[in-house]
Amino acid sequence: MSRPLLFAANWKMHLGPDEARAHLKTFRARYNRREHQDVWFFPPAVSLEAAAQAVRERTDLLVGAQDIYWEPKGAFTGAISAALALQAGARATLVGHSERRHLFGETDEDTRRKVGAALAAGLVPLLCVGETLAERDSGHTLAVVVRQLAAALGALDRAALPRVIVAYEPVWAIGTGRYATPADAAAVHKEIRTWLQGHGSASPRILYGGSVNAKNVAELLAEPELDGVLVGGASLDPEAWAQLVQGGAA
Ligand code: PGA
């Protein structure tokens, strides 16, 4: 049996409710369920409910939030809690995406709180880690990634850790058209896997993200260290996304 693959679409600040419905209608028509393969969608918060409704009859498709705030409720204008995301139909949430870290100043400590809040509410946290170009060039890739893992996940108990999925997304590869070679990605994935296994996650799922497209997905997923991909730009067009998801398992 081949390993289960996860294809995650990060729509970022694109696709409102009507557009999300239309996207998923086309996607559902173009993509039939495949064994051992799941497709997750991370729409903007305003489209969560529409997207969740649009996939409700497909158990292989799931919707998640792009970000949550760790407090359960209260006077936090503009934020959504894990419970609110859940109510809108989310079953997972991204945590610590590089745009949250670098554009919105999210810290390692914030990611720890968000992972905890997601788990407490029953959302699957998909923790994103990755180094900047300067960090890579100075040979600090593994140190940065391990620091991000330790900060976000180090205090979790061993029973909770297996519920966390990690995405390795080198910052220099996101939206740039430059992607890590499968061998480079695999070296980092190995380090992440060793860390997660050492902390109690027996068979962790680790995705690669950063300029994945229909042309490079097969090459990337031929590397067994990659359990799937997290895709931004190439997930926005439903036909192209269906092609990518099909091409990955070819
Ligand atoms: P990209 O984005 O596929 O557009 O590079 C990936 C991501 O930010 O998750």
C-alpha cells in the first residue's frame, strides 16, 4: 500500500463565499475520490462555511481555517477562535504560516498557544515551519526548523503530538517559483520526522510547501519523505488544482 497523501490548498486572501462554492463545484466534478488521498482546503475565514457545505458529502475533502486566535472568546476584534472556526465547519487550522510570522509578526510563542487552542477545540493543527533565505545561506536551516518545532510543540504531551501535522515551507520558496529540490526537502523532512518521533509521534505526516505546481508535484512526491503538499497559488484555479492533485499520485 502506498502511503496516504495529503494535498492542502491554502487560498490565502482569495475566493469569497460565492467563489469558494463555484471552485469546489468544479473541483468535485473534476476530481473523483482516490484511495489513500485526502484534499484539504484552507479558505479565508469568511468562506469557511460555504466551503464546508460544498464538501460535506465527500469524506475525502475537508476544510480548515488559515489562522485562529488562542483565546476561546471575548473582546478580540478581527480574530476568530478555534471554536468559531469549528462552528463554521473547519476541522483543521494552519498555524504559523510564514505570512503570519513575517507579515503579521506572529512569534514562536504565539504558535504554541494556537496549537494548544486548536487541539483543545478538536481542530487538527497544521503547523508551518521554514527558514528564510538568509537563514538558509548561513547554514541555519535545521536549527531554525527545530527551534520552531520545539517552541510550538515541545510542551505538548505525547498523546497530543500525533494529532499535529507539520508543513515544511522554506520562506524563500513561497510564491517565488523557486522550490526546494526533493533531496533538499527530504533532508529537512528527515530532521522534522526524527524530532517528532523523539517526542512521541510514531508516524508523523509532513507536507512540503513552496511553489508546488502541476509540473513539479510528481517529482516532489516521488521522494518518500514527503507525505503531501501545501499549495498556495496553484490551488486557486479548480481545474488546475484537480490536475495537480491527480498528477501527484501518478
Ligand atoms: P505557494 O504558497 O504555493 O504560492 O508558493 C504556498 C504556501 O504559502 O502555503
